[in-house]
Amino acid sequence: MDDIPVVRATQLRPDVRAGSWRLDGLRGILAELSEHTASGALSFAADLISEAQSQNDPVAWVAGTDSIFYPPDLAERGVDLQGVAVVRTGGGEEALLAAEWLLRSGAFGLVVVDWEGQDQASDASLGRLLKLAEKSAAGVLFLTSRKPSQPSLGSRISLRGCVSRTGDDRQAVSIHTVKDKRSVPGPRITRCYSGPPGMHQH
């Protein structure tokens, strides 16, 4: 029995740590990226989509009625647009229902929900999404327009980061993890982007 190796959970999921914004760290949870003004949330989302596609995980994007990503921007970041399923909804609960259907299919490794407005999501809807994300080991990422001082989308959100632009050239984009139920909030993660201006908004 002494020869049997002990494998710890942190070894199985190395990216599950405070402030982790890699796809493996988002699997099975609900995450939220917030920005008060156009600051680069789409750039981080594009990185996650590219990561999912590199792992052969299909990706879905749930959009409301007000806006949607500009396809050439995502293509510039290396995203295979033909591999992204886009669902247009009326926003709010319709967006949550669409995300639920996508997760129930078991076909998607990452579902991005572009949340419109300042409304909170119902705990019941988020609870169903969380259970489905856990069951399928999928990541669910909400993009919201909120200040760091404002509450997250709901109590079921496990990881929340606030995006801002920093540096003199304003091309340095950082995520400050302000909520992480798995650990204490982590340090800022900063990346530099030199893509088109549209990448700094969603």
C-alpha cells in the first residue's frame, strides 16, 4: 500500500487557483468578467475561445439584442469563427435559457454569455447552469458591464474579474480578481494586446 502514489486535486487541475483565468480553471463553474467601459474583456474572452478550440472543445456565444462581437476582431486573435456557434436572444432570462439548452446538449466546452443591462440574474437560473456546467465540465463565462464596486451577476458566480486598461500605451489589459469562492482573490493578470481597437470592447 505504501507504493501507491497519492494524487492531489491540485495536480489534477493545476489551473484551479486564485486568479486563474485559463479554461481549465473555469471548467465546472460560473465566471464573470466585468468592465465599466470598453477595456478589453473581449480580448480575454477571445484568448479563452482560442484555448478551447486548441483543445477541440466547441464554443458557443450567447448574445442579446444590443451588441455582438465584431467577427474580424476575433479572427485577428486566432479564433476559428466557423467553430463558434452564435445564439441571438432577447437578453436577460432568454440568454440564460439559451445557455442552459447549450449546456444540456453536452456538446460545448465553453459558453460565453454577453449579458446586457444591470439586472441581476435569478439564482434559480444560475443554479441550473452551475449544475450543468459541473456535469459537463464546461466553462461558463458572463461578460458584464459593471464597476468593481457593484455586485456580481449573482451569488452562484464563483469567479469574478474586473478588466481595466493600464500603461501609457493603453494596450496593457489586466484582470483583477475580486471574487473567488475557491480561494482568496488573486493578483492582477496583465496581458498586452496590439490588435485592432475593437478588441478593447464587447
